[in-house]
Amino acid sequence: MLMKNFEYIYLFLFFVALFAPIAIWYWRTRLKYLQKLVILNVLRRQQKNEYPQIFSSAILKRCTTLLYVHFGAKYRLALTNLVGGRIEKAVKLIKKQDNYLALLLMAHTNTAKAYKTIARQKKKFLQHPQYGVYYPLMAHTLFDLTEYMQSVEFLAQKKLSFKAGAYFNYISAFAYLSDGDMLSASHNASEALKQFRKLRYSPEEAQTYLLLAEIYRVSCVNDIARTMLASALKIYQQLDLKQNLAKTIAAHGMLMLFENRPTEAEQKYTHALSIAPTTSLKADINNQQSLLFLTQNRLKEANKYAATALNTHQILCNTHQKAFSLQLLAQTAFRQKYYNKTLNLSKQAAKLYLTQGNYSAYAESLYLGAEALYKQKKFSDAEKILRKIIELTKYQHHNFHTANAYSLLGLIYLHSGDLQRAKVLLQQSIGLEQNHNRCSGLVADYVNLALIEDLSGNSNQAKENMQIALEYAKQTQDEELIKLIEKRKKLSTDD
């Protein structure tokens, strides 16, 4: 009898051993399928939100797993809601087991509320080995750039997991981009891309492609920027995300703009506007359209689109985008030679940027005000502002607006007849521009340096500087700029 019982036991264990792998495979396959649905549907829900929200495949997968492994009607209902992109019930249940995870899940639909709660316990949160990296991600999303930079610096000293490291490389790339350090920005973004690919986080991969496109565009490496945009577009098309598609198409328009292809840029912006699902994104595109018309000297249209964007962002209380609209209006006023209006608008933009800790944009707005004062021959007032920009190097070591400040200071001393000091200042600007590989800035500096050498009686050196300016102009692929420099070079040679 005992022997017969053992036979039943062995038979039972045999079937368990036979079907257990199948059951485990089914369990894991179903979990992965549910995770994909959660990621896709939360993304699609975010498309309708007027305000930017953080996104993390890692957090959504972790929340899905936590609900999936628990039995009970409440957990099943919460999981069903989460799969549909509705996170509220899931947040309540997850909060009982992991408060930080619940807050990060909530941040996918209300980043501002989650961030405010987490900020009260920032030090403790930043110490968390998996979650700490999301604090700077939220700060960056909400344009709280002072907190963002400080927390990035803090986390740089910590040992992070592979997943956390991927997000850290991503947010660090933004920090380097803001600081003007394109080499480090490219390195960190490339590392993030590799990590997200390995993790198979497609949404984050696409976002990193967009970031790399911006880095390469600013660095004048336009062919690679186009490749990055095409890769991002492909992923967003597969996911059918209209908001992200519109952003990517608009980014392509910005690239066309900087390649001096205005017709194509305008087409891209028109297409992006036609599919943009939110008024905030449409206002962002209006800002970019304003910039396009500004470069074409279509000042009435530039003013109209910037004013439209400003009105929308004021209604939505989007401080960062509001500042950009004010900056565009200031640039339009500058082109129209309304210098007092330029100074007033640029001051408003600078004040908003400073409250966010956006020192790069702050410096740009200050510089525009200094240019307005320079045009009014208020050289002393202009110099005070330019010196203030140079002082910002304590916050940003690679800010390319510092080069602009040295360049304009050089012109101020050139105007006063102090050629030697003007030359030194322009050489300082050139050194910074070369570090940032900013071709357009180098063109202007070498042209001005050529003028100084010519006034100093060094005609050969002046011609050499004009030749260098032409070489940098060719790197910009701006045909009008190239023709202008060639004409000036020919005139200087004839002289």
C-alpha cells in the first residue's frame, strides 16, 4: 500500500515537473504583455495632457508586476485600470507597500503634485538606489533647473544600478547641453541610448534620439542630427503617439531652419501643427514658427506667432515657454529697431529664466538687452550687462553666451579706438567658440578680427583671418553667409 502511494507521489511530481516550466513561461509571457499594454496606454493618456509629465518604462513595469503577483479583487481591478492607462486605483494600492513607487506612478499624470511631495523629503529620496534618479528628471520636466542641476551633481557621486544609470546618463546629457559642453552631452546621451536599447525601453530610446538630434544640431553636425530624428520618428510612428510625432516633426523643422531651408522648415511646422493634440504643444510650435519668420525678416508674422504663443502660455501658466515667447518678441523688436522695447521685453524674459535657474537662456536674454544698448551707443550700460554674463561662468563653464559677451565687448572697445584690447577680447571669444565648435560665432569673430588687423596696418593677417572666416562659414552650409564672406574677402583682397 505504501509503495502504491509513492507511485502516485512520483506520478504527481512528474506532471508538476512537466507542466511547471510551461506555467512559468505563460506567467512571464502574460506579465510582459500586460507591461507593454500599460506602457503604451499610459503614453497615450499623456498625449492629451497640456502639461509635461515624466515617463519611465521601469516604474510602469515595476508597478504592473507588483499588482500582478498579488491575489484579490482589488489588485485585479487596479491592474485592469492600469492596463487601460488609468493609474488612480493602482496608486492607492501600491502606496500601502511602497510610497515612493506610488508617487512616481502618480507623476505620470501629475508630475507637479508628486514632485511637490517628494521635494519635502528630497535628501532621503535622492539616497534611494532605484528611485533617486527620478527627482532630477521631474525637476527638469517642470523646468526647476536649479534643483535639477544640484541633484544631478549629487547623484554623480553615487553608485547607481544599470536601470538607474540609464536615466542618469539621459538627464546628465541635458545638463551638459545646457552648460554648452557638447562633447560630454553627446557621450552621456550615447551611453543612455545603448542602455535603453539593452533594456528594450522604446519610448526612452526615442526620447534619447531626440536629445542627440538637438546636441548634433547645435554642434553643426546636421547629417547625424537628421539620422537621429528619423530614428525617433520611426519609433513614434510604430507607437502611434501624435504628441511625440508632432514634437519630432517640429524638431526636424528646427533643423531645416538652421540649415537655411525655410520653405521645408515651414512645411514641417505646418505638418506638426496639423497633428499636435494639445494647445500647449501648438503654442510651442508657434514659437518655433516665429523664430523661422524672424530669420527670414518677416517681422510682422514673427511678432504675430510669438504673441499668440505668449497668450496661450500665459493662460496655461507655462513660465518657461512664456519666457521664450517674450524673448522672441524682444528679438523682433530689435530687428524693428525698437531698442527700448527690446530692452524691456528682454528684461522680462531674463527675470523668468533666472527664477527657473536657466542660466543659458538668462544669459541670452541679457545679451539681447546689451545689444540694444550697444545700438543706442550706451556703451557703458551695455558693458555692465556683458560683464554680468561673463560672471555666469561660475554657474556654467561652457556657456557659449560668454563668447558672445566677449565678442560684443571687443566691438565696444573697437568703437572707442582701443584696438589692442578689442583684439584680446575677440581672441578670448574665439577660444570659447572653438571649444563649443560654434561655426557661426567663429565666422563673426574672425571677420571682426580681420577688421582690427586691417585698421592696425596688418593687411596680410587681415586676409588670413578672412580666409579662416570663410572656412567656418562653409561648415555652416549657409549659402548666403558664404557668399557674404566671399564678397568681403574679395573686397579686402582688392584693397
